[in-house]
Amino acid sequence: MWPNRNCGGGFFTILAIFGLSILIFYQVLITLILPIRFNLFILLIEISLLFFLLFRIIYPRC
């Protein structure tokens, strides 16, 4: 239906996955040093967003 639409992961999706991976790494380090529930909540949100982006690359909607 949209001829110029990128099916699957584009450059922004790959860049977002790379950035989220770095954020998750640092968030795990912070959580190991200072285990606060809010840090675990942020880590859970970041991991779920990463899995959503990976799912979008593996199973595109086109």
C-alpha cells in the first residue's frame, strides 16, 4: 500500500537497539551497585522495549 515504506528494521531501529543495549548494560551495573526498586523498574522497561524492537525486525508488519 505504501511503496516507500521500509518493512522491518530501518536504520533508526538498528540505532535504537544499539542505544538500548548500552543503556541496559549501564543500568545493570547501577542496579548491582545500588539495588533500588526504581532501577529495576527502569531496567524492565528498557528490556521490554528492546524485545519489542527485536520482534519488529524479525516479524515485520508488511
